[in-house]
Amino acid sequence: MTTTLALESGYWSSLGRGVGAIILYALVGLALMLIGFFAVDLTTPGSLRGMVARGLPNAVIVSAAGMISMAFIVVLAIYASAGKLSEGLIAAAIYGLVGILAQVISVRVIEFVFGIDIGAVLKNPEFSTEALMVAAAHFALGLVVAVAIL
């Protein structure tokens, strides 16, 4: 007795399109997260990349929050595209770039209003609660931008 696996017509092409979409969105998401990281790096005193590489806790916390907030934006751009790959990729890229700009400016304003010396906070080898405030600002602004996409 043999068992035959019955697949719907077009199954493999649909699967291929899905795998292709995953790869393309992952590349756009990665590019946006890197651009976002370097935008934060450029607007903070010192080398954020170097501070993260040295394992400075405040730099790691702030950077991680920035990455998570960028992921929110990309995820909601994908969701809002309703399965249309080309529109979703374009929307994710544009919303991501606008989100990066909005975050960098907004977080710097929050740091100024609260009197946070972000350079000193990031360079501090000890955990600082101010890093949580800046991380929360990144996280919150990522949510705001992401939901604005809908």
C-alpha cells in the first residue's frame, strides 16, 4: 500500500513566494535596524558601537531598545501592507526611515527635558536608571510610530 501526499495546485509557488517575502523583509528589517543604530551612534557622544562591544550596560540597554522599537515599525509596516509584497517592502523602508528620524529627534528632546547627559550615561560602566528612561523613550516612540502606520 502506498500513501500519496496530495497538495493543492500552486502550493510550491505559494511557498516559494512566502520564503522570498521572509528573506526580503528580513533584509529590509536588518538594514533599518543598522541604519537606526548608526543614526543613534552619530547623535550620541562617543562611539556607541565601541561601548556596546565593551559591554557597557547602559549602552547595551539603549541600543537594544532602539532595535526593538525599529522592529515594531517594520512589523506594523508589513502588517499594514496586507500581503502585498512590493508595497509592504516600500512601506517598511519609508516608514522605517521616517521612524528613525522621529526617534532620534524625540529621544534627544526627552534627554534634554529630563537633563540626561546621554554621553556620560552610556560611558558609565555601572548600570544607570537614566538608561532605562532613554530605553523606554525609544521603546515608546517605536510603538507610537508603528501604530501610526495603521
